[in-house]
Amino acid sequence: MSIARQGVIMGSVRVRVMSCKDTIRLICEYLEGKLAPPVAREMLNHIDRCKNCGVVLEAAQRILEAYFDREAEPPRPSQQVA
């Protein structure tokens, strides 16, 4: 997946900045452990600076935790198929 990045000039150095759109697209891959370490670091750096993306990451984490916790529970008697 190619990541479109914006360039920001800081002094005489051009620094790449991940956009919110890029960050949101990468959150699932990050949570699955599929991102290369440099991309994961760049995404986390963005999340450290962006409250909105941090909220999206936290929500995705809660959804996955709830899903996997529910998946691990045995079915209730009323849910069992005869």
C-alpha cells in the first residue's frame, strides 16, 4: 500500500507527515500487527499529535476486544442450535 504524505518544511529539513486519512486506513493493519515498524512509528507519531485519530484507534481497539471476548464465551443455552 502506498502512503501519500505531505511534506512539511522544518528549518532546512523536509519532514514527512502522515495524514489523518492515511492513519485511519492503516489502523486495522496496525492492530493486526501487519505494519512495518517504520510505518507503525509514523502512524503512532501522528496519533500522538492528533486527538481525532487517537479516538478512532481507541474505538477500533475496543471493538476488537469486545468481538474477541464475545467469541471466546461459550454460547448460552438459548443460543445453541439443536
